Amino acid sequence: MDQKTLAIVVIAIVVVAVVGVGAYWFLSNPGENGGNEPTPTPTPTGAADATSLQFTVDITGGASEGTTNYYAKNIGTDDMMVRVECEYGEMTLTYIVNGVQQKAWSDEGSGWVDLSDTFKDQWDLWAPTYQTYADQLATWTSGDWTYTDGDASVTITSIMVNPTLADSLFQAP
């Protein structure tokens, strides 16, 4: 792997980790950020019991600006499958973690790379990141879901509860 690709991988991992840790901290400390609770305050609709979810996260402001599409199937099981498509300007980074097959892949713009040798590391990175946003949606009812995380505004849109997601979405082509 050349140094440019390695730098992009490291930057992507750092950005995702910062977003995940920030979201986790925010979710663990509601009301302690001067009223940064998510709005609106909905009533449960079944997102908490979803077996599959699809949504888009838009982050503006702060250090982690970008748009990320999340897809998950078999939620709440060891067989969970997650696909994450991060859009940062002209660059799209795609990560797949497939709990059914115990495999992982990434495409950071130069083709698919098999990360299955590091499946556990990929699982430990992406499953909690996904779960942080899914937890935000546990009481979601309709429309968009917006909250602040430090200097960033986080908006979850295009939310679909229990969509039919093909297994092929969670495999490298």
C-alpha cells in the first residue's frame, strides 16, 4: 500500500472514530450539553425493535463534515451485517462488515480490499459506530432526526425501518 493510500485510510479511520466517540459521548450524556437533546422528542414507533435499518447521516460543522449512508441487517445478533458509505467531497469510502460470513471489505477509491483477516477489528470499529446512530433512532417517529454534537450538527435522514436489504449489499462485488 503506498503512502497516499495509507494516509487516506488512517484519516478515514480517525474521522469515523472521532464521529463514533463523539456520538457515543453525546448519547451517554443527554442534557449535559446545555440542552443538546435531539429534537423533536418523539414516541417509540418500532425503530428500537428493527431487524434492519437504512439511513443517511449528514454532519455539518466541526471536524467530521460529510455524508454517510448506513445499511444494517440482522440487527442485535452476531450475524449483523453493516455497510457504511462515507462521502467526503469527491471521495467515497465504503466499508462492509458481514457477521454471517465473518468477513470484511473496504473500497477507498482504488478497488475492494479484503479485510477479513482483521474481521474482529472491523467489527469492533463499525458495529458500535452504527449502533450509536441506531440508538438515536430508538424513539424516532417520522421525518428527520437532528441533534448537536459539540460544534457539529448531526442530521439523520432517509430513515427506513425494516427495509428489505439484499445479502449482496453486504458483500464486495
